[in-house]
Amino acid sequence: MSDSFLTAASRSTIFSVDETRPSIVEVTGALAGRYELQERYEDGSVLLGPDTSLKATLGPGERLASSKEFKAAFGDLPTGSD
């Protein structure tokens, strides 16, 4: 592991951002971003990966459409049994 990575990691803070998915965390500082907790080790270290959830892909000011908004935009979608 490079010294620059260790230095960046030591200046970062991790906190949970989604009570419904406690494995999603926000990192502030040099490694800022949303991550998913991949592994938690006995020595207290963790392995984080990028948060690839739909919510994480939304840009500033964007939100998920309500079911009513979705239906207005796309109509009734086929269910596969039609």
C-alpha cells in the first residue's frame, strides 16, 4: 500500500448515511464519497467498495420518481405475463 493512500485514509472519517442500509457509509476528507461496507475484520479494519445503488447514482437535486410520476411518464409497463 502506498504512503499517499495511508495518509489520505488517516485524514478521512466514515459515518453511516442510510438507516435502512447500514452498510452504506459516507467518507469525508481525502477519500470523500459514498461507499458500501464490503468486509469488516477482527482487527477493526474495513474494506469499502463504491456504492452502486440507484440512490447513489442520482445527481445533486435529483430524486427517485414516485410511482405516480413514473406511470405518467412511461404508462403501464408490460409485466411479462401479458
